[in-house]
Amino acid sequence: MTRPSSLRPDLIDAALASVRKLGTPLWLYEANLIRERAGQLAMFDCVRYAQKANSNTHVLRLLRSLGVFVDAVSLGEIERALVAGYDPHSPAHEIVFTADIIDEATLQRVVELGIPVNCGSPDMLRQIGQKAKGHPVWLRINPGFGHGHSRKTNTGGPSSKHGIWHEEFEDSLRLVDEYGLTLIGLHMHIGSGVDYAHLHKVCDAMLDAVRRADRPLQAISAGGGLSLPYKAGEPEIDIAEYHAAWDRTRREAEAITGGPVRLELEPGRYLVGNAGILIAEVRAVKKVADKHFVLIDAGFSDLARPAMYGSHHDIAFVTAAGEPVAGPETPIAVAGPLCESGDVFTQQEGGFVEFREMPLPKTGDFAILRDAGAYGATMSSNYNSRPLAPEVMLDGGALTVIRKRQSIAQLLALEEGAGPL
Ligand SMILES: *Cc1c(COP(=O)(O)O)cnc(C)c1O
């Protein structure tokens, strides 16, 4: 699959049909693209979706129907997985809980359901061990180095809060033994983005950990972080090469442990990132010095990635009739409605506003922010008391509302009936 440089007319039609019914801003996902991505990963023994990328229960149902398992990072995400039909009691462990801490309510629930816990700190092992002898666990290891497309997405190395620091690995194994926990496997999720030299370093670190563990293991997990093209012409990652490196690692792990080892992958954005768009209406077009700001009715309360990481999202403008906006190109920054100067969709890491050469839209046109299927709706907030936007799924020409727009009444409801503690 290559990422098309322009939006397909049928997708624009679906977007406009959706906003005519539900208004803007609005998220639209394409089921077929999610299916296609899942199909590309079929060579892995187990694909475990990191649902924090997009945890809508209908997205989870779709992935479940494709044989994809799920990772949860909170009690809420466990409950979502259950609502979507995942069976926590299946021997294959359809749900895994991954985190660096576990609170009491979550601990209670994982023990009740027998959900394996991928532990990112020795304290977690103690807390689980004290509660439930024999509970299945994974160890998430920070091998001492990281990688990532932004400082904020780097998940390894001495500045990362994630995982068990490699020097605490032996202590963690001792805790596993002391509490009689069942060690399922070892896990490394080292930042997002793929660079093949780096990949081999991670695979070597995994083998080092397998040797040091010195015991049978059911599985190893390569974590997530498969990169996606966010700009036209950007390359797709070579899944076959990525799989080959990890499959070699798995076979070496089998030689070390003397038993079969399952290879798991834990992608988030790879499965859903390119499959979603955010549609907003152009409400103002302002001239500022010799450039323009186009202001739309979505903000970083909807799509936070540009403000948070300086992430790039291609933006296309279309008219209310669905025609791409045409005309001479001029420098444009696209920004939202929030009372916050960082509420700009065209910015680079560090907050530098980027002006893109594009034909100037007019009010009443629509802005389509592309590749917003991952870390889009799930990172939305109610900042400025703006309700969460609705989500729609396009599947084989049919449009389904998979989340309604939040109402302002719902947003205020938690503050009603205030009373003494
Ligand atoms: C976020 C996360 C992932 C997914 O990362 P992507 O970059 O979206 O693939 C996988 N595993 C864990 C533990 C995570 O926290």
C-alpha cells in the first residue's frame, strides 16, 4: 500500500455526507485501510493492537474480527476490550495489560480476569505477587538506549520512565521467583519509528535478556513503533525485513531456551494512523503581514499531535460541493479556535509555526486533516469546554456513526449535584 497524495473523491463525499448529518469537527475512519494494514502483519504469530492509538470499541471489534489481539494500558482500556468481545480467559491471552504502575482497582480487575500484566517496574511485580501468587506476567525491559521520532515519544534510554531498567532485570527475575509469578515473556518497546541499524541493536538486546533470564519463555514481543508515511512520497516500512530480523531473533531465543517462543508485535498507529481523517469547517481567513491564517473549528483539544509533538498532518481544503480548493498557492498556517497561541496545526517541534504553500480557501470550505486515525480522538480533551467530536466509520460505501458527539450537558453533568465530601 502506498499513501495516495490526493484524497479519493469517494472519501471526500463520505466526509461531506457525514458533516451534513453531524456537523464539524468530525472523525472519519476507513475500515478497508485498517483491514489492509492488519493483513500486512499476518506473518507475525500474534499482533497485539496497542489500543491507546484508537480505542473506539467499534475499531476494536473490527480488529478482533481480523484475529488481532489487544493491549490495554488502563482499567478503562481493559473494559473497552471486554465490551468489544475480547475473551480474557482464552489460553492465548487475548488481552494484556501493559504499564509502569498498577493502581488497586486495576490490580483487582486483572487478578479477577487472569489478564497477564506486562510490568514496567519492580514495584508492580511486588504488588501483583502480594495479591496473586502465580499470576502471569511479562517483563518490559528498558535496555538502556532508545529511539523515537520526538523526545516525547522516545521510550528507552536513561531519560525514559518506561520499562524495567536493564540493571534491575536480575532483581525483577528474583521477584518473579520469590512470588511464584508465571513469566510469559520479555517485551521491548523502544520508541516509535523504524531504522534498521537500530532494529538490530534492539534484537541483540532482546537476546541478551533471554540469555540472562535463563529459563523457558512462551513469547517475546517486539513492541510497537512501526512508522507510517505521513507525507506523500514518504516510504512505507519494509515489513518483510522487519519481520525477518525479529524472526531470526525468535529462532535464536528458541535455541537458547530450548522450547518454542511466540513472536508478538504490538503496533498502534501502524494499524489505524493512515485510516482516519479529521474534518473541520473553515470559519475565518485572516491576513497577517504577507501571509494568511486559516482558522478552522477544530483545535488541539481535538487533534493534539501537532501541538504536542510538532507532528505533520497533510491538510487538504475542499469546497462544500466537494471540489478541491483551487487557485494560486500562497503561504498558509492552519489554526484552531482555542484561546492558546499553540493551537496551530501547521507547526514544527518546538512550536515554530509553519506556513505551507496552498491555494487559499474561503469561509464555509472544509479542511481535511489527514492520517489522523491514531492518537487523534483518543488524545482529545474537553479543553475550553469543547465537547468531544463524533466518529464515523466508512465501510464498503456504508457510513456508521461509531461515537456520537458529546453534548455540553454531558460535559457539565459531573459537576451537578455538588455536595459535601
Ligand atoms: C504506545 C505503545 C505501543 C504502540 O506504539 P505505536 O508507535 O503507536 O506503534 C506499543 N506498545 C506499548 C507498550 C505502547 O505504550
